[in-house]
Amino acid sequence: MDETPTRQIRARYDDRTVTVYQAFRPEIAEPAVADGRWPEAFSRDRMTWIKPSFRRLMHRSNWARSPGQERILGVVITRQGFDAALEAAVLSSYRPGVHASKAEWRRALRRSPARAQWDPERDPDLRPLAHRSLQLGLSGELVRGYAGEWLVRIEDLTPLARELHATRDAALLPPERPYPMPPGAAVRLGAA
């Protein structure tokens, strides 16, 4: 019997960093990997969505085969930055029991530079599982932090995505384990 909580962040992390995943077109991914920083083509003025679950991104990008999502990047950022984004995040949809009212949720959503969404986690064949995986949208000062002082390194994981698509070898998946959410964020995001 699976005892995984319905909403839990599972991520690759250590004491200082956490890896999140994004898919891009080659014009952004190639210079980002080569230079170790985001190129000018990476917009810091619009919301960017990061996923701590590699399998969730494989589903979203169709194994790096969807147009505009042909390159898979592992973006290693500071835990301090990631936790700041979690602390600022508001659920992207109203949830009774988490929000006092729809009006309170709308006010919080308007003020927040981060959106959180819980999507079905996927197995190695990308079939939906019963538990959910976090997707975090960053805007404003958070996307600038993500693209700047939080950034540790950018890894090209496109070859891994292609190998996993061909083999479905779960042993190749990046190791992910439960991430300790800041307590206030866990309550606000419905994961407590």
C-alpha cells in the first residue's frame, strides 16, 4: 500500500541546493548550459514555471518532444531561494479549508509573486499516480532571484530524458525524496 502523502514535494536536494526542472527550446537552453546563466532570451518579466519532479516535467514535455520543450534543464538553485518562493506562493485555485474565503484567496493571489499547483505525479511510464507533485510559478522579484542570486548551475538533462524515453529504466531517474517544506508554506499550500 502506497503511504505517500497526497501533496508532498519530492525533489533532488542537499543541505544547500535543490534541483528544479524546466523544458526550453534550444535557443534558450544551449546558451544557458554553455554559459551557466540565463541568456537574454530568458524572460525575467513573465511567470516561469519550475518543477521539482523530473517525471512531472517528462509528462509535460512529452519526453522533450513537445515543440518549444525539446531541451530539458536541471536548474540547481539555493534552498534559501526555493524556500522563499514556497513562502510567497499561493495556490493557483481556490481550495475550501485552505483559504478562509474565495475573496481572501483572490486578494492573496493578486499580491503574490508565486503560484503553486499540485498536479498528478507520474510513474516511469508517465501514468498518473494517486499523489500529486508541485509546480511552482515565479514572477516579479522571485523570477529575478531565480535567474540571478539563487542560481548555482544549469545542467543539460536532455540526453537523460531521451534515454529514459527509450528504455523506461526507472534506475536512471534522478533520485528524489520528500522535501521539508517550511511549515507556513505547507499549510498555505494544502500540504500540511
